[in-house]
Amino acid sequence: MLTVTANDSGLEDTLGEVTRWFFDDYFSRWTSVANGTRQEGPEFILDYWGCPLHVSFPGMNRWLTEPHDVVGFLADMQAQLREAGYTHTAIPDSRVTVFHPGGTAIEVIWSRCAGQAEIERLAVHFQAVKSRDGWRVISIQHTGTSAESLDEIWPIHRGKHRDSGVPEGSTLEPR
């Protein structure tokens, strides 16, 4: 299931563009390199992941500041998947949020598989920005999960904040 969010009709083009870039181009290429059906080294990732790249998950929170660090991070990840017999990734849920024409968030549940057996399931949050070189992921956060839905993992929280900045005694009502 793909959930998309773009409240401004002018952002629909950005939504379509980043969705195609991420799911049709990046995801397809990442998967075919990881499972060995495409003979290409991990350097391809620099077409999709920016540098510096912030990576955060349980046990790791760091900036990868050099291209070789970004490539090495991917190479290590894909080597572990290959050792486990990785064949493909299913996407039980995803959502794309467009903040403005050059900034988006992409959230997915990756179900990484070896044949019909699931190797790992991750909820992943990507921040992507558009530059003169095209779309690039600048931040990746993930956590292991058994959930089928992003709403189970990362529900949307809307709170009412008492300190609205309205001076005391003002007749203005906070929104």
C-alpha cells in the first residue's frame, strides 16, 4: 500500500517525481545490485544517497562524511544480506510526504527476503532533497519491526501545546 501526502495541488508533480525516483529507480536498482542480478559495485549508491549522509538506528547514530564511507556502509549491509540468501524486498506499507518542491520524507516497511522466508523487517525513514544533481537521500533512520503498518510503528501525533506565544490577557485564541 502506498500512502501519499501532498496538500498543495502544486506539489503533486513533486510527489509523482520523487515517488517514481524512489520506488521505480532507486528501489529497483538497489534490489538488483543486492541480489546479484545486476552486476554493479556499491558505488552506484552515490547516485541516490548524498554525502554527507546521516544514518541512525539502534546501535548507530553517525554522519558518513566521505563518499567511501557511504559506499562502505552500503557494501557491508548488502554483504550481510547476500550471506543470508537475499533475493528481494517486499513493501508492506509506505508513505511519501512532500514538504516543498525540494524536500520530502519517504517511509517504508522493508520486508527483506530469501525466497519466501523473511530475513529481516525494518521500518525506514528517508529524508530526500532535490539539488542540481537530482534527488538524494540525506538521512536514513530505521528500526526493526514486526508491524505491517507504518501507523503501528510511527503514528501521527497531533498535540495541543499550551504555550502558544499569545500574550496573557490577549483576546486572541490559540489555534
